[in-house]
Amino acid sequence: MSSDKTRQNVIVLACCQGLLMIGTATMLAEAALVGHMLAENKALATLPLALQQVGVMAAMFPASFLMRRFGRRLGFTIGALFGTIGTLIALLGVLWSSFGLFCFGAMLNGCYNGFGQFYRFAAVDGSSEGFKSKAISYVLAGGVIAAIVGPEMAKATKDLWPTHVFAGSFAALIGVSIVALVLLQFIDIPRPSEAERRERGRPFLEIVFQPAFLVAVLGGVVGYAGMSFVMTATPLAMVGHDHHFDSAASVIQWHVFAMFAPSFFTGDVIKRFGAFKVMQTGAALTLLCVAINLLGTHLQNFWVALFLLGIGWNFLFIGATTLLTEAYRPAERALVQATNDFLIFGSVAIASISAGIVLDKLSWQAVNIGVLPLVLATLAATGWLGWRRRAGAAA
């Protein structure tokens, strides 16, 4: 693939990533509050977010193998259709005060997110080895659009439907997914050849027991699920500590900005210092987030902690994704990418539903303490594999 086509694909995918994340940012700011408003059992307030992650998980293998067979453009188009339909159903759930319908719409919207997780992998299709970490970073940098637009759109549209709070936000998101549907038609990534589709890779267990695969998955799981566990509970915790919705939306806005803004340089940092050091820095920032949350529930605590959590996610997730590209051959790409993201978003689904239960039954402090063991395990695993590779190179 020519460098011009690679740049075109990265630009289109970055824009689509931004549009995808506008929906995600709006869901983060509002779904738990909508769930709290509609659900009889308030401990289930975060169930819509958990089911969204179930939708992500359910889409992983079908999306990956469909794109292996028919190409990226068709797969991403189907994903955007899931987003449009799912958001429409979520809107009807709000209008009809149906918690079940809202949850179903959130789950279908999650399928859109499931297809969209392959944007970052599609960016490296046909790119040079030295450009891979940058391509991943640039696509994820599209999320900065969501950081700026998403929560502001949530605040501006949540009362547009006077008799149904939050309905206006979901109506606006339908338009966002339609724009993505149009943009995706400009992707120019060749379909896999017949020979590539027939080629067989190594045995599955041989692939997954590679140290690089295991550490990459651990970093992705802890980065995403740990972030989701704390972040999902944050709007509820803020409202519970007498902060206004607009304050909660602003905290989420800066959190999403911190998730994606570093992507403009994360690829260069990985190229200079290596994926392991970047992942360790991300884990350390997550620990610092927990410490600040445990110090108090003032607005500045939530703001600073979630901002650091966003940067920590960025370093862990992009570092882990870059490391994962070392663990598969071209014929193994669809299986390994799908397995990686299935494990990550399965963990995120568990984290999302658990966050509401832990917050309701225990406390905000318990939510934060709950992520510590996994973050420490990531620090240990990345340190071990980095040491092993240095020792091997020295030998």
C-alpha cells in the first residue's frame, strides 16, 4: 500500500475514532445517570454501561473474521449501522421510560464500539514496521474530538426534549453515527488475498502462551478495565457528593481529553523508550489517580485524578497494542486481535457492572482500592518481560 493511501486511511480512521468516542463520552457522562433514573434497583444504574461492553465483546470475533473475509470497509460500515440502530433504541428507552429498552440499545451500541476497536489495527495494515506505533497513536488521537465535543454536546442537548431529560443527547448521537457511516466509505484498504485467507497460522495455544501476548493482554485489560471501574462510578460518586451534573460532565470531558491527547506523541515515546517503560508509566499514573481519589471528594480531587487516569490509560493501552503486534503473523492477525479485545472488553463489562454495585454497597474508597492489585501486577509483569528481553540481548 502506498504511503499516500496509508496517510489517507489514518486520517479517515482518526476522524471515525473521534465520532465513535463522542458517543462513548456521552454514554460515560449520562448512561449511569439514566440508569439510576429508570432502574427500580439503583445498584443496577451502571448495567447499561456493562451491557455496552457485553456488546463490544460479542462483536469481537464476528467483526474480526468478517473483515478478514470481506475487508475493513464493509466491516466498519456494518458496525456504524449497529451504532445508529442501537442509539435509536436507547432514545426510545428514554422516551418510554423503559430501563430494559435503554439497556438493549446500549448493548447494540456496544457492537458498534466492538467493530470500532479495530480502527487502530486497521491503521497498521500495510504500514511500515517503524510507523506502526505512530499509526496506532494517530488514530487514537482522534478521540480528542470526542473530548471536546462529547460532554459539551451532552450538556447542550440533555434538556432539548423538555419532558424527557437526556433524550436530546441520544437523538444527536444518531446524527453522529450517520456521519461516521459516510466517512467510512473513504477507507482504502485492500481485502485480504485468497492466499492470505487460506494461510494457516500457528496453533492457538502456542500463540497465547507467548510472553509478549500475555503481557500485552494484561496491560490492555488492566488499563481499560481498571480505568472503566473508576471512571464508570465517578459521575455517580460526584452527584452523590453534591456536585452538579455539569461538573461531572466536565470531569469526564477532561478525562477523555487526557485519554487521547497524548496520542499525538505516545508513538514517538514508545519508539524512543520502548513499550514496557511506557506501560509502566501508565500503571504508575493509575496508582497516583487512586491516591488522589482516596484523599478526598472535592471537585479538584475528581478532576485531577480522572485526568491522570486518562493519561495512564493512554500509555497502557497504546503500549499494550504495540506490544501485541509483535505476537502474531499476518495469517494469525484476525484471531489474535479478536482474542485480545474479547478479553479486554469482557473485563471492562465486569468492571462496569461491578463499579455500580461496589459504590452502592460499599463506598467510593472501595472502588479505588479495588484496582490496586491489578495495577501492581502489571508493573511486575512489564518489569519481568523487559528484564528478560534485556538479559536475552546481553547473552
